[in-house]
Amino acid sequence: MRPDEELLTAWRHGDATAGRALFERHIDALSRFFRTKVGDAREDLIQATFLACVESKDQVRDGTKFRAYLFRVGRNKLYDYLLSVQRGTDQPDPLTHSLVDLGLSPSSVIAAEQREQQLVEALQSVPLEHQILLELHYWEGMSTADLAEVLSIPRGTVKTRLFRARALVREALQRVAHRPSATLEDADLDQWLASLRQMQAG
């Protein structure tokens, strides 16, 4: 399999097939990213993200980090969309507002078991920036370095926010599941978060 940086270089030199291969490689992950946040609007946002990448392909500094760049563009498109649908209200702050706060809990997110559905609800009730951080870390396997690229923050801040995001999900689960958060081990939470990834495919 040709690495991202090789495909990106070929694409920059006019190889449209390489560009299509690059997008096809990451479209499922990008679809999963939008599905848990905007539901029916995800197709438009996927197209907007890819179009923005086409227009800025020469600006990607490091081809090995194309995936992080793609999600950074997707995150920006998501926030543009939220601003457009929240006109006339206070400007949403992704560090303090959750999807629940914004009235945007996508009904298309499906979980097979009650505990998983509770985790979905908990994720959507924490600040959006924390939800994004957890999903990219657990579902897409992104390192702190990649997450720092996506969020444009220092790696140390990523680690602090991941710690805080886990704590907020534990608190939210306590409310949703009526279960003391102290009884939920970190390993259990990690396993639950990772297991939700496959349910968001398609």
C-alpha cells in the first residue's frame, strides 16, 4: 500500500488517481467523524472537507501528517456549520458547549447494547472539543502528536484535555446510567470507547 505522503506527492504532480486513492483511504473515518455530530448533514461536510483539501493540497507541510490535516480541515468545517445553524443565538464555544447544549444530538448514532447507548449519550453531553478528542484518540488511534496537529494545541495540552475528557464522560455516565462513576474502571471506559468505533461505520 502506497503511504499517504507518496500519494500526496503524486497528486501534487497532477496524478488525479493518487488523489482519489488518498480520499478513498480516509473517507470512512471522516464519515464516522461527522456522523456522530451532524447526522444528515455529514455528506455535505465530507464534500466540503475534501474540496478544501483539493484547494489547499500544496499547503500540507508534511505528507506523513495528511490524515491529521484532513481532520483539522473537517473540524473547521464542522465549526463553520455549527455557526451557520446557530445564528441568532450565542456563538457556540466547543470547549464549553456540547451537542446536547446545541440541540444537535444525531439520532443516527446507534448502539447495540444499553451500556453502549448510554456511552453515546454521555459522549454527546460533554463539550464538543472533548468529544472530538476522545473519538479521534479511541476510534482513529491518533497519537497525542497527531491530536496536537488536528486541534492546533501543544501536546501537553492534549494530554491534559484527554484526562479531563475522560473524567467528564465518567461523570456523564453517572447521570445517564444512574451508576456511581467510581465503579467504572478506566480500563472499562477505554474498552467501551474503543468498541463504539465499529458501530459508527457506514
